[in-house]
Amino acid sequence: MTLIIRKIAFVSFLALILCETIYGSAIPQSVLEISTEESTQSDNLLRKLVLEPSKEESTDTDTTDNFSKKLASSKSSKSKEKVDKKYYVSPDKANWFKAFLYCVSAGLELATVESEAETDLLNEVLDKDDIKEGWKEGYWLSGNSLAYPETLEFYWASTGQKIIYTNWGKDQPDNAGKKEFCIGVGLVGKKPAWNDYAPETELKYICQSPRPCC
Ligand SMILES: [Ca+2]
């Protein structure tokens, strides 16, 4: 019995040796193949991970470029100032005080003109109204020096702001007769410009949309 067991053990040993000799490298090779495959997949994943940040960087660059373009676009649109108001021309003439009241009673304000862009807008409106030549054909604005008749400091009655931007006509303001305290715009020259008038003068007038409250 013992001899039989020894023979079986010997045969098994020989079989194992034979198996290792024949297949010994095949089994590890298959593992290697899987490993290689996994390694290839890992490499691909790594490449992907490495590529993705590059892609993001590229996207970021694009975004930065787009942002720069937006800024440039914003600057170029800002260079031409947007005027966020509307001007309305009166159908009739009135003195300065009545013109002020008429605009307010219509839910509007007697006009201010505080920039070149607003002058351009006003000129379009005056052109549509077929403005006539001569100071007597002028239109009231809300600028005046009624509060400071001695120093002739001009303020916009509709906003209370001191007048900084101006568009005076030639030789104006002249305070002719020492009674011209209110500003109107008229066409004497190539383009409409400002003149100081006596407030009792009868002129058409310009109202503007009111400023947003608070
Ligand atoms: Ca004048």
C-alpha cells in the first residue's frame, strides 16, 4: 500500500514538472497579456488625464480671448456713450417758468444736456422738428442762473446739478440787458448752440423723460 502511494506521488511530481516545463511560461504570459492590456488601458487613461487639462487650458485661453474681445467690444461701445433718455418738443411757445411747469405737469422734466452724446440726440430731435434759423426760434432748456444772478453760475433746474458741460453759441452767454438768466438752444451758425435769454422770452421748449427715482 505504501509502495502504491509512493508511486502515485512520484507520478504526480513528474506530471507537475512536465506541466511546468510545457505550460510554465504560458500561464504567466497570459497574466502578462492581461497586465499589458490593463497597462495599455491605464496609459490611455493617463494620456486622457494629461490631455484633459491641456484641453481645459486651451479652453481657458479661448475664454480669456473671448473675455478680452468682450472687453474690447465693451470699450468700443462705451466710446460712444449711450444716452438713456428721450427728448420731447413742445407744440407751442411759453416763457421759461411756464415751460418748466408744463414739462412737470406732463410727468416730464425741462431738458438737461450734459454731454456731447446728449447734444447729438437733441440735435436729431431739433432737426426732426425742422428748427429754424435765429435765436428767436430757440427752445428752452432747464439751465439757468436765477439762483445766482450776481455771479451768473448756471445750474440745471431739473436736477439741481451745476452745469459743467456747455455748448454755448458764439459770444454767449452775454447776459444782454443784464436780464438773461435762462438757457435755450437755437440755430445761429452751422449747428444748434446755447444762448442765455431773458426768462420772459416766448420759446418752444424741450422736455425729457424723468430720471429713475432713488
Ligand atoms: Ca444771450
